[in-house]
Amino acid sequence: MSNTANRPVVDTGRLWAGGAATAVVAALVALVGVLLGNGVLDVAMVQPPLIPVGESFALRYAVTAAVLALLATALAQVLLMSTPRPRSFFSWIVGLATVVGVVLPFTLDGTTGGRLATAVVDLAIGLAVLTSLRSVMVRTTRLTPRPGLSA
């Protein structure tokens, strides 16, 4: 009986390069969101839990978004190397984490407008990370036959 099972091979260098680019995109989405919300629209965004760097809300938001994108890249690598249908699991995990990010502002003190603005920025960050890293996962993984198995 022949077994044609394949194993995934992940190009980790390209995966992490894509993850780093995703982190930059996530940070910029956060920065643009704060500039639009607090600056242009003059809405006092609520402050979700952020990495405590510097005094600037925009900086803390951007750094937190970048770090979360890098954590999502680590999750992608683990799933690619260990699970069947890794992109499906990745989508569920990042999608549900994004839902948490969207709901969280509504549990914090602030105006409805500030909560809504923060939720929209969180949604944009989550969607940017999800779509970018799913694309990176497709382009950095290939299947190779397991050694010793014949077709």
C-alpha cells in the first residue's frame, strides 16, 4: 500500500519578512486611525490596553499593533508546521481576536463616538493583519513528499 502524505515546508525567512512588513502596515493603520479619530474628527478615542512605550497614545497604539502582528506571524508559523488546514485555523484565531478588539472599547469608559472610533481602528488593524498574513502563508509554504514514501 502506498502512502502519498506530504509534509509542509515553510520558508521561514520569507514568512518573517512578510510578518515584519505586516507589522509595519498594522502600525501605520493604527497611526492613521488615531490621526483621523483624535485629530481630524476630534473624537476622544478610548484607550484599550496598550504596550507602555513613550507618552504618545498614537505611538503606544502603533507599537501594540506591530507587536500583535508579529505574534500573529509566530502563530502562523506554528500552525503551518503543525496543523492540517493551517490557514483555516489562523483565520478563526485572528478573526476571533479581532472581534475581541472590536468589542473591548465598548467595555471601557468614554463617549460612544470614542468607543466606536477605537473599535473601527481595531477592526481595520485586525483585517490588515489577517489578509496580509494569509497571503504570506500561501506564498511561503509548499508541500514535499515525506522521505521513504512512494506514490
